Amino acid sequence: MTLAFEDFPPGPFGTFGPRHVTREDIIAFAAEYDPPPMHLDEEAASKSMLRGLSGSGWHLGSLMMRMMFDGFIGRAASVGSPGIDELRWLSPLRPGDDLTLDVEVKEARGSRSRPDLGIVTFGLRIRNAAGQVLLEATSPIMMKRRDAVAAG
């Protein structure tokens, strides 16, 4: 079943994951996209303010997107997002972390210019297995209304 705008009332929506992150995952992402030493080399990372190898915040953001897609966006009538309103990295992503994504619908409102769409603003939080919050974000996503989904 395709999730439409009407399937996202304000309130808790769901928890998704876990997703395991390895040392190799962290280093591969960093080597390609964000190569400071704290993301690539244990010795250099141990001397950084993070005190050990840590994943890039952009890696964590990419994992959030993947977890959103696998959890619900992949079966939703999403037509895209105008961006992220807020993104905060609160604690480092570490090798061996098992990540969980908590999703809340902060707001759902109809589009003024497109009556076939609504805008759902999601509150997103990634935690590790110890419950430590690594990332918080707020992101609006445009969704088709149920009638528009049924019309094709």
C-alpha cells in the first residue's frame, strides 16, 4: 500500500533499523566524500577532539536517508523535499554502532499552491544501541494526497 499525505498525522510515526556500521564503512565513505584524518586513521583520530575514529556527519546523514527510504519513504507518495530545515550532529558515529531511526511527524499541512499535495515535516533522531542520540534533523517532505495517488 502506498502511503499518502493522509497517512502522516502529527505524532510518533515509527522506529526503523537497526543498521550496523563497520570500521570499513566509515573509512570507505570518508575516503570518497569527507577525508579528514579523524574519519580515516585511528592514530590521527585518537588525537582529535573526537578521541577516536568517527564517521563523517555526512555519512550519518546519508545513513539517515537510507533508513528513511527503507523504513517508509520507499513506499510513500513522496514527490521530493525542499530541503532540510535543521540538522545537528550531537555525538560521533563510531565503528560497530547499531543505529536506530526514530521518526515523528511534527506537522502535516496542505499545500496552498498545489491542492494535490501536502507537506509533512518530520522530526528525525538517530540513536546508537546505548541510546545516545547522534543526529537530530527536521525535514519537510512533499506527499501526494490520497485522491492524487488513486488517480495515478
